[in-house]
Amino acid sequence: MQTTIVYYSLSGNCRFAAEGAAALLGAETMELVPEKAYPEKGFAKFFHGGKSAVFGEAPALRPYSFPAETEQVLLVTPIWAGRIAPPLRSFLLREREALRGKRVAALFCCSGGGTEKAAAQLRELLDGADLEAALTLVDPKDKPSEEKHRALADFCAKLK
Ligand SMILES: Cc1cc2nc3c(=O)[nH]c(=O)nc-3n(C[C@H](O)[C@H](O)[C@H](O)COP(=O)(O)O)c2cc1C
């Protein structure tokens, strides 16, 4: 099945997971890049990103080309304040029509908190479209493990 992996990553964990999934699925990745980058370090990183997520912002994204013919989309996002990262929110709001009828799966990267709110938010933004499968990995680049590698491989096997 033709799959496109759409991801946002501030500090590399989601990029790592997206690229790992791409290799396992033989899929293309598409990175979401906000026009105005979020701070990458210190207090500002958590303050600005957290505030943006809590306030439900949808930041402007750099131009991307989303292949309309793709059959399956794997969304990869960090969890920010329990929610999906705002650049993914921008993508979902903009591509709602294009996503209709496609198989959608999600991969969340977090540092150990819950992902229920993010999954609910995603379902709502997908406007009733089915979220077929979801996997959560705790900082897969910063804290790699054989177990996380296996979880990603099992998850991707289900998406094939
Ligand atoms: C602004 C901000 C808010 C975060 N909020 C949460 C959270 O609510 N729960 C959690 O488990 N991790 C939280 N994290 C940690 C990230 O989700 C986690 O480190 C993730 O792997 C980062 O992905 P990335 O390296 O691709 O940016 C937060 C990180 C940032 C920068």
C-alpha cells in the first residue's frame, strides 16, 4: 500500500521514528516545517511550544507537496502539553478533504506522559475518519532500545 509519512520534529525523535518507519515500509517521508521555528532549547522551548499547543495554534507551514494519490498516511508528532504538536494541527486543518477516505495511522513520541488527549484531538481533526492504529514511543532517538525498535517493526508490519 502506498504510504506517506508526515512528521514534525523539534528535537529529532519524531524524525528518527519517521525515518525508521519509512525504511520498514518502503515509504516516503514529508516533513512539516513551520515558517517560524519554535525555540529548540531551555525554558523557551517548553514555554512557547506548550503555550502554542494549549492555545490550539495552527502555525503557518513552509510549502510542502502532499501526494494526493497516497492510500495511507502515517502521522508522526511529538506530544506537547498532552496534545499533538501545532504544525501537525495546521496540516490536518488544511488537508482535511485530501485525507478523507485514506487509511490514517499515528505515531506519538513523548517523554512518558499520556497520549489519550492527543489521540482524541487527532480523531476530532480527522473529522470522523478512522484512526486505524497508533503507537507511542518514549524518546526513541534520545533513549533508544531494542524493545522500541521491535515495537516500531511490529507496528509497521500491521500497516503493510
Ligand atoms: C513544548 C513541549 C511540550 C512537551 N509536553 C510533553 C507532554 O505533555 N508529555 C510528554 O510525555 N512529553 C512532552 N514533551 C516531550 C516530547 O513529546 C518528547 O521528548 C518527544 O520525543 C520529542 O519529539 P521530537 O524530538 O521529535 O521533537 C514535550 C516537549 C516539548 C518541547
